[in-house]
Amino acid sequence: MARGVLRLLGIIFAVASFMAATTVYGEESSVKLDKIVVTPARNAVTLYDAPAAVSMVEGDQIERQNPATIDETLRALPGVDVQRPQGFTSTVSKVSLRGFGTDVRGRTLVLIDGVRFNEIYTGEVYWNAINPKDVERVEVSPGPFSAIYGPGAMGGVINIITKLPDKPETDVYLSYGSFATRSADFRHAFKYKNFSYILSGSAYRTNGYVAAANRNYWDIRRWRESYTADIKTRYDFDEDSYVTAEYRYFNQEACLGRQNYLSEQDLDNLTMSGRKVITGIMEVFASMNFGWENTTQWIDTIATAAQRARGLPQYIPSYVNRNPKSEWSGNVQTTFDICRNNTIVAGFDWRWGKINSRDEYIASTRRTQAHGTQATEGLYLQDELKFLDEKLLVYLCGRLDLWTNYDGYGYDTNWAVARRETGYGPVSGKALSPAASAILHVTEELTLRGGSGKVFRIPTLYDQYRTWQMGTTVYQANPDLKPERAYSYEIGVDYLFAKKLLLRTTFYHSDVRDLIYSADISEKTKLRQNIGHVDIFGMETGLSYRLNEYFFVYANYTLNSSRIEDHTNTNTLKKYLVYTPKNKSSFGLSLTLPKLFDLDLAGRYTGIMFTNDTNTQKIKESYVFDLGVSKEITKNFSVLVKIDNLFDARYQNYLNTLMPPRTVDVQAKIKF
């Protein structure tokens, strides 16, 4: 089948190339490296001068892909692992960079407009809460970034830049697709003199599908329903100085595949920020963020024959978890030019948050509780130096972080143990994170890059304090966990052929110590432990070719090895981290035929993944292709047809859970 698919894609590619060459006219375009990114240097630089192999997904690409959630746009990028076990019905998604694994969350730092979006409890990112219609672009910066961003930026940083109002406009999106999946999105932008705002909202509902790979009689469709609302206001004092305030609301309800197996989530987020440019050589930026969240889950059990004989229903609620969280954070940063070839970025940020998780196991009359507080402060400094008429750029970075986990508390009425109540003393530490990188523009076409840095991740409140049970498996917390840390190195080369074909290759290596891992200590017990040593190395390589403004094609390949080299459990030695494929590749093409249609075709390959730490269970490799065709009917009305999993592949992204079959979605966009 794979050969047939590749042959078909070859025919499509040839036809598309011929059509682009013979029927499309216009000004020739090029691979653009002059676009501004703000993530890798925490300051505005061009892609050409960025101290990392930055990948960027732009707004027009996002609109043409029409993703249900913004993390879908990252699946085709080199070095990015996206685990969304049930596809569009998933309530969570785990995104990891450069082989750090998706089994433990929070090793990739995710920002919205430069403000941390990872929650305080596990480091989770609520991708479903981000409306893709609000996103201007996504910047993905792989590499060691704790030196300027602090804890959690181990594999890299993803920065989601949202849209700003530049003119009055109103857009309405309506869509309907497979499994009765429907959505409605509204976006209204307004600008008058120095004041502007954007008001947006979305409603999403899918009846879902049965995701169980081996279906039992109790397995039902996994449905999901969500709502978002966002208002963003901005006042511009002048061309370079402004203040903004944004409030984001998210609500989600879902059935996770069993009767009474439900999840509900409410998220409120308030962000305020401002920027001031002083005398043209100095910039001050400040932000403040407040977040509140409440998550509730219910899980059922199958009634016994005796219980059903007494008239009880087939499914009896057996477990409920309530998990309220709150946090606030802030950042103050200044950027100034010492001279033409020397720019300093200095800043201070802080974060505070607390959790109070309660589990009630109704069937066994067991109750558990875990709460705790985390506080962090960080001071960072970056020096950007330019030499050889700006052909050589050197970035020197350093950061000092102080952190404390305190008010730790655990309560458990275990059936095998008398009432147990434990208070944990505060755990604190500090981390110094240096980093250095250099970019050498040998010629206008050839660029060499290299860098190294130290990264770390604090044990989360979940890691240290929460013990819970799913089925017969107990997941034990560990208050004695140490911070994860790694020393990372990379070297890369970019070559631009005729301003149209960009070849980019990066080799990387991370020497990881004390990685936190849920290790099997018995058949039914998993304990979060520090692994002594994990060795990660890999290569990312890709080609992108832009014939003109109407035709673009790309392909990339990632080779990654993440192996356990030292652990007290000798059965895991030389084994690979779970859910971290060794081989991945993707390709895509975009074709625009004026007055006809726009076509986007994308394919991705994911190699074998292991699902347990002894590597005795695995998920097979998969090939998946997606197709999108859009047509502008009038100036104010357009239609997009999207087909995911074009060839209806049966594949998994998580053990015993099927990804969605072929799905078709039709969207209408109306502009006012």
C-alpha cells in the first residue's frame, strides 16, 4: 500500500508542478529569511540571524489547514512530537521537542505572546483552549533555552503569537463534518485612532467515535464539547509603545469512552502587558498574568451481577477527582543597545501557584488529597554581539533561578493501611543556567550555527505530592524527587540555493541527568523516580522550495535516539523513552491557482514507538495524509473542504487507542 500511496503522491506532485509552471503567472517569490521572530533571543531578530533552527507556522498556513486545535499545525515540523491519543476528541495533547518524551508533561515551554501558558500543577498545556482563528503565527525554537526562559524549556520553546487588530473587520466561520462534528467561530476587530480591540469566541461539538482498538461492550463514542471566549484590548501611545489587557475563558466537557467516564474543565486567564521605547535605543517590557482553573473527572465501574439483580444500573460511578488551581506570574524586561553591534537583554520574572487535588474512590470508600504551592524567581541576562560586519553573531546568556515547593500535604484512607496523613517540609533549590551560541554567515547562501547550554525542570506539584489510582494501577508520588537537568549541544548548517530552495540540517545531543520517569516498581504500581542518565542525540534535516508565490513544497526527516543509560531498574538499561519515535518524516505542498482553488496536501510518517519502559510493548509505524481544498466564491465568502487521514489508515498514537479514521469537514467563511 505504501508504494501505491507514494506513486499517487508522485503523480499529484508532477501534475501540480506542471500546472504551476504553465498556468500561474506573477512575481517570483523566495524563501523568506527576513521575517521577524521574537522567541529564540527574547528580542526581535530575523530568521536569518536567529540563534536556533526556528520553525514558523504563519497565519495563512493555519487558515488553509483549518486545524481543530493549534497543536495540529506542529505535527509536520522537524523535531516535534505531538501525542493526541484520540485525535479531535482528545481533551489533552502532549507536545515535546528533541526527544525529551511525552510521558511526562512540562519539558517544552509554551508561551502565548511571550507569557508562560504551562499550568502550575503538571506543566500541562491546554491546547484546546487556544482558538486557531486568533493565532497570527507559531514560533517553534528547539534547543536549550533555560538560560533566558527558566525551568521547563528543556527541549525548546513554542511561542504562540496572537493577532492584533489593524482595521475594523468581522469574520464568521461555520463548519460541519464527519461524526456530526460542528463548530462556529466569531471574530470581530475594531480600531479607532489609538484604541483597538478583538472580540472572539468559538463553540465546538463532536459526537466522536469509538477509539478503543479492541472494543468491549462497554466502550462507547468519545464525544467532546468546548467553548472559548476572548477579548483583547490595546492602546498605542505611539508607534512603539502600548499597553494591552486580555481575558481568556475556556470550558470543556467530554466523555472519555465509557458511560459516566466524564471530564469537565473551566479555565480563566487574565493577562496585562505593556511596552515602552525610550529615546529609540532602550525598550522596557512588563507583563502580569493571573490564572484560575477547575477540573473535575468522573469514572465508572461495571456493576456486578448481584448489583444489577438489586436494580442498580450497569455502570456505577466509582471515582471522582476535583482539582482547583490558581497562579499568578510576572515579567519585567529591558532591551538596550550599548552600541551598533552590542545589544543587552536583561530581565526578571516570577511565578506562584497552588493546587488542591481531591480524589474520592466511591466503590472502595477510599479518599485521597494532595495540595501544595510552588514559587519561582529568575534573573536573566543576554548579550548579543556582532562581528565581521555583522556576519558573525554571538549570543551569551545566563540565568539564576530560585525555586521552592512548600505546603506539601498528602492524605490517604487506603483500605490496606490505617488513616494516613502526611505533611511534607519545603523543598527548595537554585539553578544557574548558562548558554552560548553563534551564527556565522559564510556567504549570503551559507550559514553555520552552533550552541550549547544547560537546562532544567523543577519537580512539579503533581510529581511530588499526588498519589492516585486508575483501575488496578497505583501511580505514586515522590516528595524526594530532584530537578531534571541536561547539558545540550547542537551544530547546524543552512544553505539557500537561488533564493528558492532552503536546505537546513541540525545535529543535537543532550546529556540528561535525573529525568523524572514513571517507572514500574511492581506489576500494579508505578513510582515517579529520577533516572540517573538518559542520552539523547539526533538529527533534523529539511528542504523547502518556493517556486513562486503560488507554489511551495517542503520535506523533512528527524532521527532521534533517547535511551536510558543509568537506572536502578536494570531492566530499563539501554531502553528507549516511551512514546518517542526514532524516525519521523513529513512532506507537504501548497498550490494556488488564481480564480480556481487553493490546494494543500500533507503527509507524515511516524516510526515505531515503545509504550512501556522495558520496551516489550510497541506501536507500529504509520503513514497519514491530509488534504485541503479551498475556494473563494466572492470577496466576502469562501469555502474550505478538509480531509484528514485521506487513505483511512488504521493507526495508533497511544496504546490500545485508535486515532480517527478518515474525516471530512466543510467550512464556510463569511466576512463583513
